[in-house]
Amino acid sequence: MGEVLVTVAVILALFAVYQLWWTNVAASASERQARSQAESLFAGGAPATWPNGVPPIGEPFALMYIPRLKDRVWGTPVIQGVERPQLAAGIGHYPQTAMPDEPGNFAVAGHRATNGEPFADFERLRDGDKVVVRTSQSWIVYELKRDRIVTPNDVWVIKPQPFHHDPLPSDKIITLTTCHPRWTSTQRWIYWGVQVAATPASGPAPSEVS
């Protein structure tokens, strides 16, 4: 019995090391590769050409900057898809939602613990914080407006206009989603914002980034 307990303890310790350390190491390498792919896309200077204007799953198509979370979200790649491979390389974009600078809801997801954990400090966000998204054509600035903790089944949070009785003051919105509490997946923490500016990518970066 003692040998069994020791073996179990060793296995659990190795699993903890894998989850808390190795997944972040692997995610860091994947993120660097995805960032390089996005920057290569930007270097062309022309609009990206995808079928139906939508990137294929796994394609990095933007970079995200959040000044409040600068230590973790600064030039972080945004990747089409929200499955494990995409979330392990950056911030995932829900494919059924709008693209940046389009009417609708540009909805994204990020890990709060392990696998790169770009949203580890999600609790630091406040109303009025800015989120900047860089695409091949534009710099887009969003301002966060409201947040809510919901269940994993509350898919209404990524609808084009999530609030009917008290709608957000724009038809171009952003939704950030992550797990809550940090080390579990029992709930989701959602932050919504509205687009407040868009400038050509060929021009200077917004003050929030520069």
C-alpha cells in the first residue's frame, strides 16, 4: 500500500509539473510561431484573401494588445478557432463571430491558467480599459464597458448584440471570455467592449500601443 501511494504521489507531482510548467513552455514556442505568421501576413500590406473572407481554423490573423494586461497580452496572436491547439498558441477567435472592425461581435477566448495563460490576470480588467487589435489593414481600439460571470452554457454572450434591454452603444463590439475561477472551468468570466477607433495599419500605432 505504501509503494502504491508513493507511486500515485509521484504521478500526481509529474502531472502538476506538466500542467503548471511544461504547458506554458510549449505554449510560448507556439505563440512565437503564430506571432511570426501574423507578422508575415502584415508584411504583405494587402488585404488577406481567405475563402468567404474568413481565416481557416488555426490561422493567426491579428495581434492583440491590452495595456492593463501588458505583461501577458502584448502582441499576442489571435488565431482562428477556440479548440486546444489554438488556445495553446495565443488567443482564440470564435469562428462564428465577426472579424475585427466588422459590425457584430468579435468574440475571443483565452486561457486563464496553463497553456500560456494570456488571461491569467483577467481580474485586473476594469471598465474603460482599452483593447487594441492589429490586423493586416487596421489598428482597431475597443473600450471595455461591462463584465459578467456566467455558466459555460451561456452562449448568448457571443451573440452580435448580447444585451437586448440595455444594448452596448455600438454595432461593433468585442467579447473577451475566460474560465472562472482561475484554476477551474465551472464558470466563465466575460468582458464586453465597444469599438472606439480604427486607423490604417500603414499609419502610426494608437497611443495605447506606441
